[in-house]
Amino acid sequence: MTLEIASCTYGYRRRDIILRDFSYRVPDGLTVLLGPNGAGKSTLLKLAASVVQPSSGRVTLDGMDAGTAKFRQAVAWMPQDIVSMPSLTAREYVAYVGWLKGMTRRDAWSEARRALHRVELTDKSNIKSGQLSGGQLRRVGVAAALVHGARVLLLDEPTAGMDPHQRRVFRDTLSSLVSDGVRILLSTHDVADLAEEAHHVTVLNGGRVLQHGNTDAFFAHTPPGTVAGRAAEAAYTEILSRQGVSTA
């Protein structure tokens, strides 16, 4: 499924334009979206998810306009801040999101169990979401994004607050989803996070795409002599510096 942003302009106020005449197509596989604070990463994800509407331009999924019921069922968005619903258990939380996406209550309840299993939170199904740790709550957020069988996942800082074990579970989940043909666009501040496992890397700054291509094209920017294990960070810094962007 092809999710495309075509010539979109968006700003919170008329003079505060974040994306101007911006075009982007979500590639297949896993794409990591990098950029400094204020680059427009979260805005891009919100536009793609039809959470916000552009003042001009068009967002489509295989030619289908954003905002339609079929679009919302096919595209899932996990925001940067996951808000707990203290009165709901983890399973109720995920099922509620599924219901909001148009699932029947029975299907939402059944699929919530499967979604929590995929992120290894079956043992927390009956725990109130307000009692979960930050990392566990983010995994509940991932499960909520998975519950309705979306074909495109838009994830904003999904690994924030996760410990090493939780990150491993998350990586395994992403690999499984990509194998099933799901397209994933993932925003992160951790430059090394998933960069070597991604199929594509997009670097954004000031509402402009500075670099977009496969992972090899991204790492080709790594300066000679870079210390082992720092290639992703070095390549990212090099791309920004060539555009005159301060990394201090």
C-alpha cells in the first residue's frame, strides 16, 4: 500500500509553517526518520496519519484520501506521548482503540489479546494501564497500533523509556511485521536506534528532506576513520553539517 504526502503545507499558525509544499512517499519495509528537534518529524507523521489536515496538498493511500474510514483502518499512528487510561486494563485499552477504529467489540477484544502477545505483554493484560511502567505503556501503545491489522504503521519515538529487553522485543515485533508486508515509518532521536536494521533512512530538518534512500546510501556519508559502533551517528552528523546545520 502506498502512503503519499503530495505538496502539503501545514503550520500551527499562518506565520508558523512547519512543512511547506512538502512531498513524501512512505517506502516499503522499515524506514527510520531522523532529525533534530523542530525538524518536522512529528508533524510529518501526524499528516500521514490524518491526525492533522494540511492547509494545501493531499494525503492519500493508494489514491484514497486521508480521513476516510478505510484510510483510518489501514493506517495506524502511535504518538510520542502515550496517555494512560487509569481505569482501563492493558487489554481494555488496546481493545478500545480497536473499537474506535471500527472493529466490533468482540473482534477488538479478541485481537487485543493477540496484539499484547506480540509485544510480550500477555502477563500484563489485566493490569490497569495507570500501573504500568513507562516502557510497558509504550508497548501497550504499539499493541494498540497493531490491533486493527493496519498495513502502514507510523511510530513517533516508540522506544523512548524502553529497557534493553523491551527494545529487543520491539525490534523482533517490527521484523515480524515487515515480513508480513507492513510498511513502517519510525521517528527517533536515537540516531543509532534501528539504523542498521532499517531498509531506508530519511533525514529531515527545517521541514526539508536532507537525505532519503536505502540504509547503504545513509552510511555512505560516514567519514573515514569513524570509530566502530559510531557509524550511524557520524553519518547523521555529516549530513547535517554539509547543510550548515549545527549539531552542537
